[in-house]
Amino acid sequence: MRRVHTQALSELLFFGTVPGMNKDIRYYLQLWRKRFSQPRAVRWHDGWLENDYCPDCRYCCGPQDSPEPYPMALLPEQLRPQNCEDFYMADSHTAYLDQRGCKACGSSGCRLERRWRPLACGLFPIVPASNGLYLYKTCPAVLLLPLALWLDLGLAVARHLQTLSPKSRQHISLCLTPEKLADSFISLHTAL
Ligand code: SF4
Ligand code: SF4
């Protein structure tokens, strides 16, 4: 299980409260370059993206800087009564996180066993959307590692997603406007 680096998390919480701070892509590039002076590894293993940046980042589990909720679909085998205790739920089979962060994110990181975490958590910063795969731009691993690596990882993720039923594949895929895709994502040119 990945763990939160508490200092890094508190910095993110702090940054999240600075009024008027310009959090465009250059803001994040500067932030991540300062925090990660050496490249770290990201690999696809056993149906999960293992990302060595995560323990000192946790940006995507904590409070989001966008007012829009970020949906994280659950697979049929993950539907259980305690989901409401673990997640903010948009409906009975879709968890989400927002400016409060993810309910499952505790002081030591994610408190859920991997099998109960939304599939999105094991794919991020690769995101299925609009019948393809995209990279979330502001993740440090995206900004600091070569695109060629992500294109290869995208193929591995696409192969994994092909093992899901078409219904589950559709359920986990985000509906994003072309403007949102252009603003926050990089296409991996990989069809689903
Ligand atoms: S933003 Fe990227 S590096 Fe940071 S926790 Fe999320 S996946 Fe890991
Ligand atoms: S379920 Fe766990 S890994 Fe996924 S967003 Fe929530 S805290 Fe992070």
C-alpha cells in the first residue's frame, strides 16, 4: 500500500488554500521539479500502475483544486454496503473525490485494500475517456518522465482494460468535453 508523506501532504493542503495562486501547468512543473530532483520509476505490475512518485506526492488522493467532482467508477464486484463509509458516492456504483479529497485517504495514505479501491486509482495518471486513453497533465510522473514511457504503459493498460466487459469498460470511462481534454489531458493515441 502506498503511504502519504505527511510533509508533502501538508504542503499540498497549504497550497490548496492560497487564494489566487496560479496553478497552471508551469506552477506544477516548478513544484514537482523542486520536490523530485531525481527521476523515479513507474511500472505496470499485476493490473496496477506502480508509481514511485506517489508516496511523496498523493496529489490525486487529497483535496482537489477543481470544484468539479472527479468520478471513480466501482466494478460490480466492488459494490458493498460500506462503500458509503469509504467514499463520497455519486450513485450506488460511482465513488468520487472533490475539494475534500477522497474519504478513504487517511493520515497514512489509502486505508483500503487494493481490491476495494476504484480501478481509476490503479490506472491514474492514465485515464480512460472518450473511447481512448489520456494522461492527466499535472501528475509529477507525467511532467517529469518521457512521453515514450507513457505510450508503452498505455498499451499495457489498454490490454488490461480489454479483459473487462464492455459495460464495465464504458462505466469506468470518463465523459469529458473536448475543451476539458485539451486543457487537462494528453492523448496517448490508444483506442479502447
Ligand atoms: S498525481 Fe501522480 S504521482 Fe501524484 S499521487 Fe497521483 S498518480 Fe501518484
Ligand atoms: S481510494 Fe485510496 S488510492 Fe483511491 S483516491 Fe481514494 S485514497 Fe486514493
